[in-house]
Amino acid sequence: MIDDCTALILAGGDSRRMGQDKAALVLDGKTLLDHITATMQRVFSKVVVSVRQLRAGVDVPQVCDGVEASGPLAGLIAGLAQADTPWVFAVACDMPFVTEAVVVHLASCRAAHQAVVPMIGGYPQPLAAFYATGTLEAMRASLAAGDRSLRGVLEKLDVRYVSEAELRECDPQLRSFFDLDTPQDYHAAKK
């Protein structure tokens, strides 16, 4: 168990490309939200779900975004503000294949950094990443300045980027980073 960190599952998005609530999609008899919650509960002693409005049937604490329609950054800010641990692991609810091994490896990279972010296909993956709670003010300032981009916030932090090669050691096919954004992704996940 990683006790100095709260797992924050982001489940408040619009799901525009999917056309329906991604958190409620069923895969192997469980919703995507239930899949990721179960994985996070095996790794972290504290798990919170970030939502735009409270969801019925969720068995872990929920935190609501403080800013209307501000995307994942608002959810991350809400989670960081509520966390009583020095770290938050932010993960999107549409990433049902995140492995415990990947999370534990990312956790091992935190020393002396403000964030630990995987790099997949040359792009940072800010919604499968660790953030020190001390980054809250920088994130609030970014949002207040009109920058809702998580990648924009990363440019202002001391980030330890974790390479694909390093991640393949604990997840050879990088399945942890397969997210379900479209109906086609959902069909592929079912296979």
C-alpha cells in the first residue's frame, strides 16, 4: 500500500467523443469506474472520485469540481485541495487497464520532484500521474489565468518524466495507457 498518497479518479468529464458517460460503460461485467476504483484500492489506502456532480452508487468519497466546465484541471485541483496526504495519484476513469506495477513504479520516481508523469508516444500522460499537493497553488494560478491545460501546468512544475522504455519493464504492451475515448476504443477494449 502507498500510504502517503491519495488516488484521485477523474470521472467528471463530458465524454463528448464517446457520446455517453464513460464512467458508466460496462466492461467484463463492471463499469469502467468500478474497474479503476478496484485497482486503486489495491494500491492506495485512500481513494477519492472527482466528479462534476455527486454520483449515486459510488462506494468511495467524492469531491466535486469547484469551477464550472474547466476540465480535468478543475478535478485535479479539487482533489489536491481535499487530500490530506502529501501526494495525489490522478487517473482517468476511462483507463481500466492501469496495472498496480505501473503505479508502484511511478511512485518510486517521486523523490525530489513535484510530479511524475509517464511519456507515451512522445506525449505526457497527465491523467496517470503523481502530483505533490504543494503544486495546488500553481494549478490554481494557471486556471485563474485562463489556462485549463494540464500539459501547460506541467511546464511550470519540476516533473520527472518516465519513458516508455522504463514503463515497458512493468507493462510490456503499455496497456495501462489505453484509454477509452471513442466507441471504437470501447469495442477494442471488449476484445
